[in-house]
Amino acid sequence: MSFFKKSLAALSAFFFLCTAVAPPADALTIREERQLAEEFLKAVYNYYDVIDDHVVNNYINALGEKLTRDIPGQPFPFTFHVIREDTFNAFAGPGGNIFIFSGLVEALDTENELAAIMAHEIAHVTGRHVPDMIARSKKTSIASMAGVIAGILVGLGGAPAAGAALSVGSMAAGQTMMLAYSRENELQADFFGRRYLTDAEFHEYGALSALKTIRSREWFGENEIPTYLRTHPASAERMAMLGSTIPEAPAALTNTYAYERTRMRIIALYGRRGNALDRLSRMEQNNPDNPAIHYGLGLAYTESGNPQKAIDHLEKAVSLKPDDPILSIALGRAYFLAGQNQKAVKTLEAIENIAQYGPEGIFSMGRVQMAKGDNRGATETFKKLLDHYPDDKQTLLFLGQSLGQEGKIGEAHYFLGRFHKAQGNLENARFHFNRALSEIEDSGIKAEIEDRLREISPARRKDQTPERGR
């Protein structure tokens, strides 16, 4: 893990430390930045565990939209992602992509603090710090610039340490040369970040409170310096500046329910393994009537293989917040895992337009139907789910299984091929697609399968980005 954090710090610093105020003469064009953004995203999704969760992603992008709604038009839309990693960090990449680490969300007690961190990253984007820094790195092509990124990320994927150390060492040299500029950019991002924060009706004290929280709650690691403070330098100067200009702290920074529910979900499903139940139980002792905490405990008990205990907390959560379908979906899933199929069906069927809340609810309904032996009904349910979420991995897998149980072998192999392609297991994907070709007679479906096989042929393999799913 220490090497991961070293490489992560180097990658983040690559985007933040080598910056200057005036745009370079050879600044990236919008087309070049778009190309680089595509390569960057491909690398990030290959080497990091980017959370693909409807509840988490809806919340983080809604918060991002609130912070950016009054910003004049940008060349790229803002897109916000959450990476599953204990590290306290956040960074902006090319093309308006902003990444927040799950450990940071776990650590921040208030939505105001999270909004402040995100506003700071947004300011790096609007200040064009990222593309200007890349252009100033003197690289001559998109491929070579993307190669610098890949050189760091490949090390995270298991490349020899010497190769990764070379990339990290090169970045460190550049950071030292440009450190004065990076401090100025950080102060600029603080200034505009505070503006975005207050325009979105958050209190600007969150900008200072977030830095204080990060410094005081770091899970101490190498050098005992919080990662966010290493990759966003001059923290003492910045904190002094913020402390001298920000109004007095409000009596309390209140949280929205959406923030609390999302944070509890991240702690329960994506936090440090083995720590969620203890942490959430302590929270419950201090706040026994908080539905978000009971929701988190329900998810944590479900993940730990104790669905009955999960039901206890999720029923409590639903009783406290009966108008939240997300809680009922989690309860329906827990009923199914506990073998209480009738309760599961009743709970899930009561949710109007369940598909709008993500794939989990309909998926659980399909699992209940399979458990009851209704494979035809399960197939219809899973196909309906794919209409809304065409690349959902678990749905592709179980649809293949339900079709196999129905005896529809060709279709079963087709969907299992899509599942393995989404997983990045191209050898298995080719096997199932070829079996589907031998079983299916419809010429249109055969043509589609042949197209998919061409997409994953060995000659094209490295150019492919895996399908995203839950």
C-alpha cells in the first residue's frame, strides 16, 4: 500500500505541482485535451477501483452540478468520480474530470467540507491549471503525454518497481522546478473555490474546516503527512490565509440527508474492510434515531453475511424515513438474502418506477424470481433492467444463467459473453460469443455477435476500454 500511495501522490502532483499563472505559448487545444482526457480516463479505470454505484454517483454529481451551475461555459462538462481508496485525496484530470477518494468522503463530517474540497478542484479546472501544466511539460505529442500518466499508473498495476520509480523520480524533479508556481495556483484555486462554494449557498468556513479535518484525522502513513496536503502544497500558508479572511465559523454546519446517506453507504460498502460495523455502531450510539446510520449498518451487516441483523436496522431506517425508496430497496434485498421471498417481493413491488433508483431493486426482484424457480419471469425482469442499464455486469451474468435454466443456450452464451467482456476477461468472452454463434440462427443477432468478436480480437485488445457496470 505504501507504494500505491507514493505513486498516487506522484500522479496527483503531476497535475497540480507543475503549474504556472499565465498560459503557456504552446497551450493544449481543446481537441488535444479531449484526446488526452480519453487516454487518462482509460488509464484511471484500468488501474484504480473507480466506484460505479448509482446512489454514490448520483449524489456526487448532483453536488458537483450545484457547485458549477453558475460558472460560465467551459470547454468540457464537469464529471465527478469516486475512487475506492482509504487515502485522503482528490484531484482534477484533463477534460473536466474530477476524482474524490472514498477515504476523504469518510473522513469529512460535513457536506460543507466535501463541497469545499470539490470547489477547490473545480477551480483548478476553470483556471486551466491542468492543461497548462501538461503543455508546459514540453511533451511533443498526446501519446507521449499520456505515456507519462501511464508510466505512473502501470506501476500500480504490478510493473517492475524500477520502471515505476523512474516515472516517479522524473515527476519529482519537475515538481521541484515549478514549486513557486504551484503555490500561486493553490492560492488561486482557494480564492475561486470559495466563490463557487458561497455561490452554491455553502459556508466558506468549510474550506478551512476541511483542511483542519484532513490534518487532524489522517491515518498516519509514510512521513505522517496527509496525502491531500502533500499533493496540494503550501498548506500552512493556505490555512493562514483562509483563517485570516474567512468569517467566523457558524454555530453548526448542517448536513443534508442525501450526504449522510451517501457517506454511510461509502463507509459500509467501500470503506476500510473490517472497520465498518464498529464505526457505524459507535455512530448509532451517539445518534440512535438517524435513518442514514441505520441504513449504513443494514448494508454493512448484509455485506458481512448477517441479513437478519441487516433487516433489523433497515426496518428501523424505513420507519424513520419511509419516503426514501433507496432504503426500501436495501430492505428488499436483505429480505431476499434471508430467504424471506414474499416480504422481498412485497417491499420491492411497492416502489413506484423502481428503475429510476438504480439497478439494485429490479436486480433483487429477478433474484427472488430465480430463487422461486420462475426463470422465465427472472429473464423478463433482467431484460427489463438491461433496457435501463445495458452494461450492468451482474444483470448480464444472471440473465445468462436464467436463460440457461430456460434452455435458451444460444442467448445464454451471448449474455455471458457480454458479462466476461465487461469484466475484461476477453478469452472467456470469445468462448461464449463463439458458442452463441453456433447456437443462434437469427442472422441479425449473429451479425451483432460477430461485431463484438471483432471488437475484442487480440489485435485490437489494448485499445479497448472495458464496459462499465455495477
